[in-house]
Amino acid sequence: MNNRFVHGLWIVFLFGFLISCGNSNVKEVSAAEEKKKDSVLVESADKPVIPSKYAALLEKFKPISFDTLKVYYKYTGKRFDGKELTLKEAKIFPIGITENYFGKLSGVYACYQFQIDSTTLGLIARTPSEYESSSIKLFLFDTKKDVLLKEYFELSQDIGDAGDYYNRTSWLFKTKNSQIQSFVYDYSSYYHGVEDTTDETVDEWHSYFLIDCMSPKFDTISKNETQLKKRFKRVLKKENRSF
């Protein structure tokens, strides 16, 4: 009887020992898993998405998308009026952009922004010219480096002085390969009547360019007048000038 009792005690003791060992292993695995989870969370927390320090400024440029966008300046037009920036905000632009302006703010107007590629934004702004803010320019903003590139391209201008007149109109468009290019049409004229009231002669000049807007320096793709006039005949007809 005593032997059976002792044998039973050994069985109970051994069973309890095995259970305690099992529980110990479970706790150790759980602790290791929790430690692993915590390390993952900490690693993610150490790599936050850093917003642009120019976020407030960029918000003033209206986001757009297009297949073709005609860029032009008209004194009575409103399409490229934009929102005027303060002098502090305009400091992001290259030196000289605001030097012809004597107003209360900057004379620089934020118009539109559009995606050029995964790390580049195109910013369209209206900037001061000789008499008013009649120059519309394309700037490139590097979102990865959070910086505005120094190079820019004038998409449109409209200016006159005495008998001289100059106008630039551009068409931004996407190619089949999703490249952004600009077809540029320059028109200039001179009215002789300013010097001689009996002379109604008007001399006119036309120039055409195709620009690569994906390149940091806005490389010229073509200056071939014959080819460009033929390729962009449809948009040129709408300008109501003889070609």
C-alpha cells in the first residue's frame, strides 16, 4: 500500500515538473517574439516621411494634368493670374526674378504644378517683366532633394514698346513615351508708323522651337521651321497670324 502511494507521488511530481518546463518554454518564445515585434516597430518609426519645407509654398500652385496645355499671357486673361507670393516666398526662385518689380509683394504669381517624373515637379509661375508681370516661366522642383533647380524656361511673354512688339506662346504636351516637351512660337513685329505717320508698314518675324522639358537645361530638340510648322499646323492656325 505504501509502495503504491509513493509511486503515485512520483508520478504526480514528474507530471508537474514537465508542465512547468513546458510553460517556461512558451514564455521564452513569447518574449522573443515580442522583442522581435518591438524592434520592427522601432525601425519603422525611425524612418518617417519628411515633408517638404516648401510645402506651404507648393500648395499655392494648383495641381493639373494635361495632354496639351497652351501657355500664353494676356493682360485681360485670367487663366494664368495665379496667387501672388510674398517676397520671402519668392526667395526660392533664382536671383533676378523679382528685380523688375516695385510693388508691395513680389510680382511672382504661383499658377500651376504638374508631375514631370517620379522626383520632379513642374512649376508654372508668372513673373515680373519690363513693365508688369507678363512673363510665364517653367521651373523644375526636385522633390527628392527638396530644392528648386536654378535653370528655368520662359513659356510665354507679351510686351510692346513704341513700334516694337514681342509675343511668345508655348504648348506643353506629353509624347507617346510620356516625355514632356514644349512647342514654342515667337512672334515679333515693328510698326513703322511710329516714326512716319504716312508709313503703315509692319515688319513681322516668326520663330519656332521644340524644347525638351525633361532636361535640367531645357535642351532644344529642333529649330527646323519647315518641319515644326507642318507638325504643329493645327495649333498655329488658331493664332490668327500669317505663316
